[in-house]
Amino acid sequence: MFPSKKVQGLVGTKIQVEMKGEESILEGVLESVDDYLNLHLVNTTEIINGEKSRTLGSVIVRGNNIILINPVNE
């Protein structure tokens, strides 16, 4: 299965995204994804050292900056 198809299956669920060069992790509900793995997250919070740091709201993450996408089990 192609990665973009797997990620498209996560639309509507809460995910965590780790990005290149960042010490923080973004956690939010995946609103949409395209073929380049650009992500639109809503209700997004920034997590630093395991603790929620700040609320960001609606965020667009460019696909080539993503290292890891992890679904959150609530």
C-alpha cells in the first residue's frame, strides 16, 4: 500500500506529526491530505518533552518536512 493511501485512511482521526529539525511534535485531527503528503490539521497542539505547550488551531504541514506520522489511540 502506498504511504499516501495509508495516511488518507487516517482522515478524521487524531495523529501526531514529527518534523525535520524540530524538537516538538504536533498533535491534531487530520482534516485532509494530498498526494505530496501535505497535511491539514485542526485542533492542533504543540507537544514539547511530552507536555502540551500551546494550542495552534488549524495548521498546514508541508509533506517534505515530515519524518513520522503516528495515529493516536485515545
